[in-house]
Amino acid sequence: IFSSTSEKWGKSDVGVLVCGPPGLESSVAAECRNICQP
């Protein structure tokens, strides 16, 4: 999903909605940053 979206839209900021326990938000944010590193 990330690579095809990146190819289509290029660099842009996006938001991610996370529902769950408080620790999940930081875990998802960290994973998104790791995946999106050049």
C-alpha cells in the first residue's frame, strides 16, 4: 500500500486515525515513520 501510494502521490503529509489503547498510537506512528523513510 505504501509504495504504490507514494508512487502515485509523491511526498505529502497524511493523517492516520488510530482507535485502541493509548500505546497503540505511538506504535503506529513509529511504524509509519519507519516505513516512509527514504
